[in-house]
Amino acid sequence: MIDYRPPDIPLDILHEDHEILVVNKPEGLLSVPGKGPELADCLIARLEAAYPQVLLVHRLDRDTSGVMVFGLTPHAQRHLGLQFEKRQTKKTYLARVAGRLEPKTGTVDLPLIVDWPNRPLQKVDRETGKPAVTDWRVMKSSDAESRVKLFPQTGRSHQLRVHMLALGHPILGDPLYASETADQHPRMMLHAEELRLRHPDGGEGVKFRVAAPF
């Protein structure tokens, strides 16, 4: 990973109770430690300083910001983990992508697999890739770019980034899949805006949302 400079900003806690912790992850910060001491600073390590019992449930890419949920008990971790595994959570992302995305709504159904010679990149592979499905809805667009809501139905690594690239509309500022746009944007224009799930204590539906900073 190139030139890791995580932001030195306070934790942004959106919600906490006896079972779960919901955080607004900043862009530029790893969710979990990378390999090597230079990649040790990450969101879960920062959370552990204040919440020693915190447990990982899912991840966001380093350059993606937005809503992340953590368990505060083993029960919560299992309960939430099963919801993600069974695709029972509802995730909404906001992205700015290159060009005018048409039509206004649609679905990308392209299986993905790791691009081994170029790890950590992923690629479309119709033969051996794992199923990956993303719905999209255009909020506004111009010839230069489109602002879109993305609704992943699966949770593959780099799914939204590769799916938008496959459509010919890469996410602006993406250092891996649209590096030619990275110099023109202060960050990757992808934000996890909303997460809906069932609370581990009782199963009630709850929603957590934080507006995109771009």
C-alpha cells in the first residue's frame, strides 16, 4: 500500500449501546491493520483504546468513508455477521463517477475475483468469479460526471469500484481503478451513506446514516 498517511482526527461515534457501536469511518484510514508496523494504525485499533471489547463485523476500503457497525459483545458480532453473510443488511453508498451514467437506474451483475498478479486489485471473471450484484440510481449528472446512489446486493472486495469501472464510469479519485483522476480529487469519491440492520437485542430494524462530505 502506497504512502499511508491516516488522518489524525477524533473518532466520530454515531451510536453506541450495550450491544453495538456505529462509527463514521474517515477516508484514508484502514478498517483493520495491514501487514507491517507502518500499517498498524486503523479504525479498530483506535476504537479498542476507548472500547476494549469492540469486535469487527465488516470492513470498508481504506479510501471509503462512512457508516461502519461493530459488535460490543460476542453475541452482537455473531448476530450482525450472519446478517451480512445472509445479505439481510441494506447498504446505500454515494459515489461520484466519471461521465454521464445512463440509464438513470440499472443493475450490474458481474462476478468478481482477485486479480492475482496485481493484488489487491479485483477483476470481472465470468468463469470463476464469485457472484456480485450492484443496483444504481443516478441522482444528477452532466457530461463530466454523475452523482449516484449505489446499492450492493453482495459484499465482494472492491465491488462498487470494479462494477463502476466495468460500466465505463469509474469512481472519481479512485487510486487503484481510476488513478488518472486521483490528482484531480482530494479523495476517492465513495461514501457509505446508510446502513440498515436488525439490532442484536430483539431484532428491531434500525437505520444509521451520515451524509457524504462531498
